[in-house]
Amino acid sequence: MPAFDRRLLDYETALDTCLSAVTESLPAETVGLEKSLGRVLRRSVESAISVPPFDKSTMDGYAVKSADVAGALDTAPVALEVIDEIPAGRVCGKILRSGQAARIMTGAAVPQGADAVIKLENTAPAGSEQVHILSGVEENNYIIYKGQDLLPGSRVAEAGATVTPSLLGLLANCGTPNVSVSRKPAIGIISTGSELTAPGTPLAEGRIYDVNSYLLYGLCIEAGGDVAMLGTVEDKSDALLALLNRHTDADILILSGGVSVGDYDIVHETLQRAGVEEIFWRVKVKPGKPLFFGRRGSTLVFGLPGNPISSANNFYLFVLPVIHKLLGRSAWGLKTGHATVCNSMIFRPGRRKFLRAQLRQGPEQGVWIFPEQRSGVFGPMVDAEVLVEVSEAAKMVREGDPVKIYYL
Ligand SMILES: Nc1nc2c(c(=O)[nH]1)N[C@H]1C(S)=C(S)[C@@H](COP(=O)(O)OP(=O)(O)OC[C@H]3O[C@@H](n4cnc5c(N)ncnc54)[C@H](O)[C@@H]3O)O[C@H]1N2
Ligand code: MOO
């Protein structure tokens, strides 16, 4: 039976097979906080301190005892003795007694004995050692108490979380100097195709620019990889074999082009020659049917179709979850959600379809599916915000249909 008559794997089986090939996460390493953005935490982090570490004023004004100023008005101010001026970063050594106030700045430690802060606008100077308070104040006003944000031992991040800018801030907030994160997966990218030309070189007739090296490079960097563009090779098995044999230490190798059934589709055969064990070839998804997945030693090998749209789709559906699992992330693959279709479309049934679309605001989350869905047309990809999943059997989606979406 010719190779191309073999049955196509369904989407779920192919994804499970890819994920099953990852049996353990990459080793962990410790990095300084400033190097941890986008990395995946391997150990949970607890705060070692109370945050804030002291009772903190949230306004410039005066720290007071609220009972002292009850009933104070513009027309009937309460005079208090000013015992100190407390800038942020300094602590007042005195205990505030009844009839006293301390000038305090935003972020400074509220002195013992005070239970509220009156903002500057509600006070009036009254000589060098007195202030007039022009309004009453509730107890606890403008104070964040010690530990109200975080207590010692509070969990600030779970193992498997990706460090976002906010998380970076939170980790700094509780004084964490470094974190344990997964080593970045080493990913090598190879584009195959005798028609490919590097940007910057004039195009000869019949040739095109190499999109996939750059597209996949970007996708892999964004996914947290340590990525190397290994080059572009012509559709010549020996040239590809030589390149493959020069790069044996990657965690993941991603090839694109030449995985279909054409006479020049040399990837499949060359991977075999290079000692890559085939795990599966061809999946019932559109775009991205000719996907190859295999392994050589500890290297996982993806052969993606040449069409950049098909390559990107396979990256999102299969490569990204594998990278996430290798990184020890708590969730694998694109985030999903649900939406309502805004425009009807018809298709040929057969494969699970992933349609590029944009989100539309409305009473319900809507999606507008791009009319241009051919995998040979790349332009609209940059405007896509989501992929819309449509079942193998569906011949159309109608306006108002509920669909599963994948956020890009
Ligand atoms: N007789 C059949 N022909 C095809 C089948 C099939 O089942 N039977 N499958 C089609 C499907 S589906 C896809 S997808 C493509 C994928 O084919 P290949 O992976 O072999 O890719 P190529 O033929 O090498 O290239 C396809 C297309 O993409 C362009 N390309 C390739 N590499 C790049 C790159 N790095 N940057 C930009 N563009 C690239 C290439 O020039 C072709 O136009 O096969 C169908 N054919
Ligand atoms: O699977 Mo291909 O990617 O349909 O165009």
C-alpha cells in the first residue's frame, strides 16, 4: 500500500501521542528575578515577609487618633500638637498620645498610637508645632496594615506558573531574589525547499522568500524556547541529512516543507535515513494534514507542512503543548474559550478545521471568520486573534452557532 493511503490520525489521538512522548520536564535552574520573565516556575513561592512590612500611610497628611478629631469641621477645627515629620523610609520613634499628630508622607510607617491618617487637604497649618484638623475621620482611614497584602508564608506563585510582569512585581514585592525555573528547551528550525530564498536576496523566477524560518523562530521564542535557525536546505536528501546529523543535541527539531506526497517531498525519507523513528505521519486536521512526528534519542522531531499557515496551525495545535509540557507548565497549549459565529461559512467536510478569525464585541463573545481560509494565503494570519474549531463532519457554520475558540 503506498504510504499516502495510510489512515489519518484524529486530532485528539495525535495530540495525546505528542504529549505522551514527553515523559519528564526539562531540568530546573535557578535564575535572578530579572532573568525570570516568561520562564516557568518549578517550585511554588511563598512570601518570607509581611507585605506591607509595617502599617503604611496611603496619603500625605497627618497621623492622628480618630477619637481626637471626631466632629472636627472647617468651622470648628481641632488643634493638635505636631510631634514629628515622617518621610517614607523612616520610622517615628515616638508613641502618639491623645492631642498629638505626626506629619506623615505617602508610604511612610504610621506611628504607634495613631489609628488614622487625615489627608493634607483636610488640615490647615497653625504655627510651627500645631495643625488644625478640619474634618473627622474613621478609624483605619488611609492605612494599609502590616500583612494586609501578604502574610509570611502566603503562596504568591504556584509551580507551573509562567512569570508575567505582574508576577515579577509580586515576587519582588515580597523580596524574592531568585526563582527555580525550567531550562529553556533547545529548539532547532530547518526550512526545506529549493524554491526558498532568504529575505534580502533578490527573488529569481519561481522562487519565494522563506517565511517559516522566521515564523517558527518567533513562535518558538514566544513559547519560551532557546531557538536556533539552523538553515534552509534544498529538496535534496543528502543535504538535509548532513544538516540533521550536525544537530543532534536539540530538545526539539522543527522542519518545514516537503512532508507531503510529492516527488520532491524528501523530508519523510531523509528523517528515516537520519535515524528518526516515526511516531506518526498525517493528521485529520485542516490546515496541517501532512504533519510528521518522530524522535531521535531524546530529540522530538516535528515535520510541519510547507505552507506557513499550515505550519503555524500545527505549531499551535501540537508543538506548543509539547513545549509547555517540557517546561512543566500547569496548562498546555493555547487558551480556549467559547464564542458565537458572526458570519456563515461553508466547507468540505472531512478534517477537523481550525479557522482564522477575529473577536467581535457584543452581548455575547462573537467571532468573525475570515472568508480567506486557504492555507497558501498567509496575509490574513497577522490579523487573526483566534482559531475557530469546526468538527470533521460539519459542512458549514451558521451565524449564531456556538463554537470553541483558541486564543492566539
Ligand atoms: N497530491 C497531494 N498534494 C498535496 C497534499 C496531498 O495530500 N496530496 N497535501 C497538501 C497539503 S494539505 C499541504 S499542507 C501541502 C504541504 O506540503 P509539503 O509539506 O510537502 O510542503 P511543500 O510542498 O514543500 O510546500 C507547500 C507550499 O508551501 C511553500 N513553502 C514551503 N516552505 C516554505 C517556507 N519556508 N516559507 C514560505 N513558504 C514555504 C511552498 O513553496 C509551497 O507553496 O501539500 C499539499 N499537497
Ligand atoms: O493540510 Mo494543508 O495544510 O490543508 O493545507
